[in-house]
Amino acid sequence: MTITILIVEDEPILQETISLNLKRAGLIALCADNAEQANRIIINVLPDLVIIGGVLPNMDRVEFARRLKIEERTQSIPIIILTARDQESEIIANLVVEVEDVIIKPFSPHELIARIKAVLRRRLPEMAEEIIQLGGLKLDPATHRVHAYIKDKQLEPAEITLGPTEFRLLHFLMANKERVHTRAQLQDRLWGDHVFIEERTIDVYIRRLRTTLKVVGKENLVQTVRGIGYRFSVE
Amino acid sequence: MTITILIVEDEPILQETISLNLKRAGLIALCADNAEQANRIIINVLPDLVIIGGVLPNMDRVEFARRLKIEERTQSIPIIILTARDQESEIIANLVVEVEDVIIKPFSPHELIARIKAVLRRRLPEMAEEIIQLGGLKLDPATHRVHAYIKDKQLEPAEITLGPTEFRLLHFLMANKERVHTRAQLQDRLWGDHVFIEERTIDVYIRRLRTTLKVVGKENLVQTVRGIGYRFSVE
DNA sequence: ATAAAATTTTACAAATTCGTGACAATAACA
DNA sequence: TGTTATTGTCACGAATTTGTAAAATTTTAT
């Protein structure tokens, strides 16, 4: 799942910097110096997000964003506008156009990445909403429910009650079954970069998840890979 | 694996606080009050990360970061700058210098640690994830699993359990099959430069790997090249 | 054939890593 | 407001891994 981001920015240094930070975050960056170039790119590659930086005179930028929002093909692409603090008129204009986010300069790379991710996350609710069925478990992100199918008996699937964190953990593990995740990766995905938790804390949540699963007889689904991390596996 | 962090900060209280929090997180903290002192430390000990805090007049801090990023020896050291929200010019300047992260004061110790760890984590290159199939063995880095296909029988491939080091060793050998690796090379690739181990230790791990493989009938895959080192070969 | 060199085994203590139960702090809720 | 989940941490013991030293074996050179 590669995510492509179009940066419209004429200042080369800023363009370069943003692009670099995006790459570092595992996102693909396309760069355009002006509106025409941007349009040409959009014709070929529909980006997942557009960042409109310091291009063109102010109102033109808003106009550019507006056009994207009007045209059917590009309508659903989220837009982030970078704007200077003093250009209040523009900020207000953007509110009218209903851009997804406005980041006021100056900003840190970290902030930029964080907000890009936030916007992308918001956009992908359906993607995360798929029901996952694995190893006799059914997890439904939409209803936030987990059911366990017990083979021997013909009983209705038993509902499992999980705390919020345990649910997210199970969800992530199931969505990436078989793959081993280090504690650092789990921490990144479930808690994010800004929150500091002890690595042992993850063990504790793994245990909580396990004990809950054990109650319905699902014993070996969450496995330890010693020295590395954890894995959801159907064997 | 000890990680050393250099803190450049003239405010004693802040210095102390940061240093304390780093220690609690298992990181080694070196402190410098000013640029000269920092340079002197860097000459002796190459830190894994530099935190530039409230030292010197503003632009000098950026200059300090820039110098580190220019000099070859220190180029790859990630830098985190602590900056006050109102010093916009500096934040922008840092973007240009391509500092790894800018943390805006005030910040919580938790946030600091989290972001330090995030930066350090990002620095690690991602391991190759390709599945390697060789000589009746299948090694999958993503799931961290090794399977052995036994020819005679039509059985399902048997799973092999390896310790972390044995796994890395096998992975490396398989990824560079047929090529002979000296013990020094293996040591570099699997343990890194800063860890001292006896050369004999590698022999021991080779043996451990061999015995595990022998259990599933894979006997001659890891071969000795006398006087040189070891090799993974399919004959 | 014998000594020297290199490698394979074996055995072991120290260090890590993981699972667990208990605990205070915080958040959510009625 | 009080009551009930949830969160994150800690400390302990058990199990595993790690690195080493030394003995045993094999290979090479003299």
C-alpha cells in the first residue's frame, strides 16, 4: 500500500526538505513547482494527498485548491495548505473552500508528518473497517466487536469483551497476520511517536489479550518470537 | 548495545532533568554547556544522537547543527533541537539544515524520550524482507520462520526453531550463499563494530546452527573453509 | 610421525528476555 | 459524586540465550 503525495511548492529548499521528510516516513513524494506542472502530474497519477505550499500569489492558491475540490476526479483528495501566520485572509478563505488542514508556518517536520498522517487516517475509515476473520475469530472494527467460533460445539459464536487497547492490538495483529512485529513497531502503530511507554507495557497488553482469548479456547493465536516480538498466527 | 546521547544545554536544571530522564530510559547522557565543550566531547566519543538545547544565541545553534551535518564524521548523527515556540526563524532554519526533529518547548519528559526513540528507530535500516529458498530451506524474514522441506517424505515442511542470533546468522549466510565469510566479516555484519566477541564464539554459533539443521536432515549446507571462514552452499 | 594450527564439541555462568500478579494513577461513567 | 474500567509500571521468577573457556578432534606442515 504505497501512498503518494503531491507537493506544490516553488521554493526548492522547502520542497526538498518536505520531500525528504515524507520519504523518511515511508511516503512517496511528487514535486511540482507551479500549478500547471501540478495539473500535469495529477492527470497521470492521482495522488492520495496534495500539499499546497508557497506557490503563486495567495488567492491563486486558494483558487487552485477550489478547483481540485470541484472537479469530480480530484474531489476526494485531501488537501493541506501551508500558510504564513500573517496571511489571515487566506486562512479564512481556506476555511470556505474546506481544505482538510491548514498548517501555519513555521512548522517542524514532525508536525507536518503527524498532520499528514492524521489527514490520511481520517480519509481511510472504510479501509480499516473491514471485518477480519481468522483462526476462528471474527473482528468487526465497525461495531468494535470480537466473536469467537468454537469448533466442537454448534453454539453461537461467543462474544469477547476487550478493552480499547487490547482491541486495537488484536486488530493490528490480525490485519498483519503471520508477520512478526517488534515492540517498537507495535508502539509506533498503537501509541504513536509522541507517547512514551515502557516496552514491557506491550508484554502486559499481550498477556491481557491472551488471557481473554484463552477464555474462549483460543490459545496459540498470539505467539512470541523470542528476542524479536509478537505475531498473530493461525499455525 | 549502549546508546550515547550528547546534550548541549547551558541551563543546569534543564540539563540535569534531561540527563536524568535519559538515564532512566537506559540511555547514556553526556552533557556540554557550550559548543566548544560539545566539540571536545564529540572528538572523543561519537554520540548516537545530539540534542541541542538552550545554548548560545539563536543562529549559532543552527550554525552548530549545520556544522555537524557538514562534517563527514558527524554527518549521520541525528540531531534534535529544542526550541521555544516564538523563535520562528529558527524553526524554519532548522528545516533547511535538515535536522531530524524539532521539539517545541515546553515538552514533557515523556514526549522527549518518545521522540528520541522514534528518531533512533528511524535511523535503523529496514532489513530485507524477501523470502529466501535454498537447499530445501525456506527462510521468511517477515514472519521470522524457517521451514525445511524433506525430500523423501511428502510431509509438510517442518518448522525449525532458531534463536535470534542463529536466525540472523542463517539469514546472512543464505542471503550471501556460496560466498565464504571470514569470522571478522560475520562478526561485523551480525554483531556490529562496537561489540567485542571472541572469534571462537562464531564457531559456536555455527555449530548451534548446524545441529539444529541436522535435526531436519540438512547436513552439509553450512560448510567450513579451513583457514578462511564459513559458507552456505547447496553443493 | 609428530608438532603446530585450526576447528569442533562440551559444559557453564552471566545476562537477557518473557510471563505473571499486584499496584497506583488516571479516565470513564453513572 | 462515587464507582468502575482502563492504563501503564514494577518486581519477581522461570526459561532462554549469550559468550567464553577449555578439552577433544581434525587437518596441515615439518
